[in-house]
Amino acid sequence: MNFQKSADGNPIVSLDAPQEPDKKNVFVNSPATEGTYTWFSSRGDDLNPTPPESGRGTGTPLTITFTEAKYDKTEVDFLEPIELHSGQVWWEKDKWGFDDEWGIYVRLPASVVTENLGNTGNCNRVEIIPESGLYIYVSADGDGAYDVDLESSDAVPVPTAIGETGYWEIEDKWAEEIAPLLGGGVGKNVWNMYSFDIKMWFVRNINCGSPVCHFNLIGGSYKAEWIAKEWKLGFECNRVTAGAGKISGNFVCYRQGAT
């Protein structure tokens, strides 16, 4: 940033940034949350790295190798919450066709609870549909029939629908400190936990018929999708073409820190 004075003595401020031909500064809106850093990777994270490795980008690859026609998938994990923005997928030339399809999804695993025989647990369960075996876990004030470990991957937050309230709070998305919602609660109580998996697709049933063998995922120029560290990012492919073939991808996401 440079400070100068005009001929009439008024201050002129110029930014050390790209400019248009008329000297106007170029401004670009960023979909990333303030304070986050861009991260490119074609792998997930190693959640149990050997020190001093950080584990970032050393985990499961976003690559599926086929020797025959079948359905297959791979899932990756993250060391902390991220914001997913965009990515790319590519495949080998002349080995794929219009009937071969792939998709990218996020899977929210079921929360895991243990029975508390003394009824001093931090949660109870309520069946969503009678005799379905599908439960929602509601918070309890030390008098619940079940316990969920709120500091482990057993506690999986699920966002509620817009306008609804949930039974658990996340004080900070990045720190992801999950706490029971007690006494009515206000403000941030928009999270639930369930006894079953939930799967959501970012893109689905995209075919491999393009002759360029490449597909850009435009994640929205002005919005990034937040992903909790307990969630799984999945890459799936249904290969119909006979014989061997590989399909791979990478993602662009935002992380809170640069380390």
C-alpha cells in the first residue's frame, strides 16, 4: 500500500495489486472464509501420521483402479474441518465411455453411543419412525440412558433444516467443540446426531464420454461448502466398459491454518 499526495494536497492511496488499463484496482470476491488458506490435494489426510509428519495430503488417494467392469469407491478423511470449493476429475483416453459414470459425495457416518445402565448419560435416543430402528440422539443433563463421546469421531454433527433447531451445539465450526443443548438454548443449536449414515452428493452420475477425458468441478464462485472432520468425502464410479482403466481426481479446499 502506497501513500502519496495529489497536487491539491489530498492523500492518494494506491494498493500494490493488479490494475485495469485505466489504473483502477482489480478486486476479486473470494468464496473462502476470512482467515482460511487454499489447499490443493489429490489425497485425503493420514489421521495417524508418524511425527514430525503432519499427515496432510498423505492419506487415501482419490484414485480408483479397475481391472474389470464394476462399481467401486474410495473415501478420504481430513485432520480438521475444511471448506470444500472445487476440484477436477480425469480419466484415461480411449478406455472410458458414456455409460461409465462417477460422482462425488459427502457421507455423514452414524453417531456411536454406549448404553448407560445407571441412567447418568449425556444423551437419550428417540425413534424417528415407530419400529424403524432409526434414532435421533437428544441431549440429556446427566440423566440419560446413553453416552456419546463428544471429543471423538463417535459424535457426528448433522445440520438441521433451515429454520429448525437441534439438540447439540458447535461453539466454533473450526474448533468443532460439540456440547449438549440444555435448557432450551439459543443461537447455535442447529445440529443433530443420528443412528444412521446420511449421504449427500455434490455431483452424481457424470459420464466419461468427453473426448478431453477431463471434468472441472466448479464449486460455486462465491460459496464454499463446510465439511466436518468426522465426515467422509467419497469418490465413486460405476464402470461399464470392459477391461482395465483408472479414474482420478483432486480437490480444492480451504483450511483454517497454514501449518
